[in-house]
Amino acid sequence: MPPRLLITVSQPGVIGANQLAKRLNELKNNSQISDWHPGRWTDRKTMTPWEIIFDSDKDALFAKMEWPDATLPRP
């Protein structure tokens, strides 16, 4: 199973997801991580926790440093 992190964005819905995507793309463009893939909202009511799927454990660990409050999603 690919490594995943649950990252909570500051703004709900598409706005927060867009901000997260921009930052992840910056990291990718700077060769700090390889590819990432959006997962799903894990709380449809608040629409702030996003599951992000990474291509490697190394990428997930780097993202964890960027978002220290990120957690592992529940199975």
C-alpha cells in the first residue's frame, strides 16, 4: 500500500485543497518530493482533512516535516 498522510488544511473544501495542492506542487517542482496523489476528504462535514497518497515513504516523511500535525489515516 502506498504511503499516505492525513493533512488538515486551514480552509475547508476546494479552497483549502487548492492551497495544499499548490504547496505540494512546489515541493515536487523543487525536487523535494516526487509525485503525490489526492485522496479523499475524511470528514465530509468540515472538508478540511485530506488524505494524500505519496509515491514513497521518503516523500511522506518529508511532507510530515512540512505538516507536523499530519497523521496516518485510519484503515
